[in-house]
Amino acid sequence: MIKLKSIKVLMLALTLTGAYSAHAESDSLKVAIIKDATASKSIMTGDLDTSIEKLSKKSELESDFNTSMNLCVAYLKSENFEQSEVACTAAIDAIEAKVSRGRKMKLLHSLSYNNRAVARYLGSDFEGAIQDLTLASSIHPAALTEDNLKTLKSKISQAEETTLSMMSE
């Protein structure tokens, strides 16, 4: 159950590695985890195997928003984008099942779509990523989602320009 008074959202800048590496901090994609929820500290310190193990066991017992949201980020940071998208979708489903639609719930709803957008983008589903970020912005326009939407549109545009340039040569 989500207790609005006790939820703390922590924004986490993902520094992506390998082919997904961002060259400047402003190019980094950002995701949100639930502070002080199961495995949030181990996710932040990079102990992803332990985080995934803890969250997966908890997820089998109960499907709640906090667990799904943090599992989404743990899978994302471990570059398992398919599982990340599944966990992000579970977070979306959990938050949509709540009756309350107050400001905090809308923010959490928006952030769950934001996180799934990052997973989709890194899994090469560019259209799905843009759709999720557009929806996230319409649910609750937050700087995080707006920045990610701008960054993704820029990255996709650059990739398209590079492809066109290569094809014309």
C-alpha cells in the first residue's frame, strides 16, 4: 500500500555506459526510485545483483508500486532493458489501481511512465519511449520528464540525421 506521507521520491541520474554513454550531464537520462523503500540504497551504491534478488523475492509476494519502481531501476542499471520495462509496467499498473489522484499520486504516475520510457529507449523502442514521456508530461509536467523528453527527441533526431547522412554517401 502506498502511504503518501511517507513516500520520498529520489531522482537518480543514470550515467549510461557503453553504446548508451552520454557525453554531457545534460544529455543524461534520469529515472526515479523510491527513497527508503526496499533496496533503494543498494541500487544507489551499484549493488544491483543484491537489489534485484531482494526486489524479485518481495515482488513474488506482493506487487506494489515501490517494489516495482525500484526493480525497474535496478534492471535498467544492470542493462536488462526487457525486464526493466516489465517492472516499470507493473509500477504503472500498481499506481493506476489506486483511487486517489492527488498531486503526489499524479507525480508518481508520471515518474513510472518516465522510467519505462528510459527502459524502452535503451531497448531501442524509440516510438514507445516518446509516447511514454509525452503521456508522463500530460499526467504531471515535471522537470524530469520534460528534460528527458527533450533529450530523447534530440538523440533520436541525431540518430536519424546520422542514418540519412550514411545512406547518402
